[in-house]
Amino acid sequence: MKQALTIYRDLQSLAPVIEKFKSKATVTASSRPSGLCGFDGFIDTFVRLQMPASMAEFGPKVAAAAGIAASYPVRHLGDKFGGNGPLFAAALNDIHGGVIDVTYIGAMGSGEVLPIYQEALGGKTKRLYTLAKPAHTTCLEFTDGKVMLCDMAACADVTWERVLECVGQSALDAELKAAAFISAVNWGKLPHAGPIWSNLAARLAELGQPAKEIFFFMDLAEFETRPLADRQDLLARLPTITRQCHTLLSFNLKEAWQMAEVFDGKFHGRKDANSVAELAAFLRRQIDVDRIIIHPNDGAACASAAGTVYVPGPFCREPLISTGAGDNFGAGCLAAAMKGLDDAGIILAGNCASGHFVRSGRSASFADMTNLLEMWSEGTLGGRL
């Protein structure tokens, strides 16, 4: 049976989706969701390339300098707490205006949470549990993307055994019994993430938590270095997780192309809306999850049992910051899913959350997303907020 395909190409066609989003994108003290986010942790050092400013210009210059040397002017933007999980947790809190209980479990220090994480997440989470020291990334920021240079040695210390040791079984069980969501991101950098994800879902079942009531959001992040056997291992784990939880598996466009190759899908280089939607539908036929989400820079697609939908986004040609945009997108999607929005509403929320972040450098609230939609509709949305 052929599933429905809906491509929204402009704001006019999106009007009903926007109105539904506005009607549900509210925060009330009586509805305070609780859940877990994890499991990585990075210290990010940001460097903005001055000349050349774009990746397209930088690449050929580096290639031409091979075997010699090269020097380029940059602006050092400083250090910041990082990792997909911490950024996601902070964004999820901000979207809800703090009316949410987020517990973060991840690599934030050896033995105790480092001050940089305490300062960044202490006021945005209910509890922090650290499993290991953080990894380190140097983020080279360009006008058309970023290059992330990662020292990931510490990522191997993030394991299920460390979760049990650092959190404790009874405390973890209490968190799971209260949870409305689990966000598990950056599988690509965490070699032992798969068992953590599987064991969380298994423990929910053991505790008698009803199936399909908890949202389980997954973002693999950059997984180019993970071998085929690792990808196949993850795919084998997803059916069991999906039986227990409502699963959302999110990719950026490059990651989606790479995952399609596991199933001999030939999508690389295809960026138009129809192709992105086709890719989402293709991946959902292959992967046992409830929703497949793909987010290129200028929109997003979602495939589920209801069909496949593509929603354009408020594209920003020269972002103030790009690192963290995908995490804000994911947080927007999860927040909208918890509000009961449909596929189009979920990815519209993701687009607005990331669109706000890249223009302002801060995570959006639901009210910020609504304001962005109004400016976008009125034609007054610029490159900065």
C-alpha cells in the first residue's frame, strides 16, 4: 500500500500547520514533563575562520598547501560546554521555559561535575550525574558549515556499567518510572551507547511501564567512523526499543545518505525536498522505528505510519553559530511530540527551534518559536534575532 506524501513548499500552504502549532505550543505549570537526557559530554573550543571564511574556499587552499604549510587568520571565540546531549538538555529546558524536569547523565567530569557544566546545566536540570571526564572538540566555524576536530578518547568510558555505578539502580528506576521521555544522542561518538539504549528500554519493561507511552528520541550524530558492523548492531537493537517506546530517529542529511547506503540506497547528493522526503520514507521501510526525521539546512522531512511529510524551514544563509543547531532542532521535535503535534508540526517545531538558535545564539522558547513564525510569515525575519 502506497503511503501518503505531503510536500509543503511555502508558508501559504503551511498555514494550517502553523495554526495548529500555535494552539498547542504553550506551557502550563500543571503539565510538567520529566525525563532523561544523555550520554556524552564535550568541552568545545570555537574558532571562526576569517579568510577564507567558507569551507568551499578553505578546502582547495588546504589541499594546495599539502606538503608545505599554511596559515590563516581566525577569531578565537572561547570555550563552551558541549556535546550533543548537554546542548539538547539545555535546549529542551529553554523550550519549556524551565517548566520541565530534565535529568542529565553524561561525561561531565571525573568523579564530580566540572564547573563549566554546573554553570551551564545546573539551573536547567533537576539532577546531573557524571560518568567520565568529557571529550574535547575544536569547532572550526565557517559561513557555510563547520569542521569538528574531536579528541574522543574519553567517550569509551561511557558504558551501561558506569550508568549503574554512578546513578545507582534505585535512583535510575525512580527516574524511569517518572519519565515521559528519554533523549539518547551522539551514538556516533559513544562506542558503548547501544547497550545503554537497549538496557533503558528493557528496564522500562521490567518495571512494568506501559508500552509506547514514553518518547525515545535518538540522534546518531556524525557516525562516519563507525564500521558497518556497529551500524548493523544498532539497527538490530531498535525493534526492541520501539516495542517499548515511541521512537524518533533523527539524521542530518549527510547522515541519512550514509545510513541509506547500509541498505544500498543511492541518495547521496540529492538535496531537493522530494528527494529528502523519499529518503525518509526509504529509511523508515528499512528501520524499525516509529518516526524517521531528516533535517537538511533548509527544511525537514518526517516519515511515519501516517505517511511522509516535508516542511520548509527559515533558512539562515550566514548563521551566527551553527554548532548546536541540530541539537536545538531535535529538542524542538521532541517537545512538539510531547505536545501531541503531528509529523508536520513536529518538524515545523524543530525548524523553528534551530532557526531561532542560529540567528540568536540562544535556544528558543515556545513563545520565541511563535514569534519567529510570525516574522517569517510577515517577511520580516532577517539573519539575526
